[in-house]
Amino acid sequence: MADQELGSQIEAQFNDVVRRLQSKHLFQSNWDIATFAIFFIFIGAVLALTLLVLIRCCWGCCFSSSPSKKHGKHKVGVDNLALEP
């Protein structure tokens, strides 16, 4: 009995989607349009950040000028020769 109800619900939803596609009214209200836009802005931001991370990784791995040189602290100032033996 539950399988028949589930099948009829899926069929009703499929028919609703087909009817909306044929009538070219995919959104029922302005809230649907806003939700759709926010969703795609979020997906776009995630893809853009992922692309930036991949570019940063490739830039560091492939295009480094001197791979053996460490980017540690650089010595600043003058050596105090009086402290040497």
C-alpha cells in the first residue's frame, strides 16, 4: 500500500515539473527566484574559492623561482662582533 502511495506521489511531482516546464513558469513566487539566485551565488563562490586554492597550489609547486631557498626569517641589523670569542 505504501509503495503505491509513494509511486503516485512521485508521478504527481513528475507531472507537476513537466507541466511547469511546458508553461515556462518554473517559479511560483519571488521567493523561489530569490532562493534560486542565492543558491547559485553560493555555488559560484565555492567554485571560485576552489579555483583560487588550486591556482595557489600550482603557483607554489610549479612556478617557484628557487625551490631550495626557504622563506624563513631574514636577518636584520648588524652583527655584534664583541660577543664573538
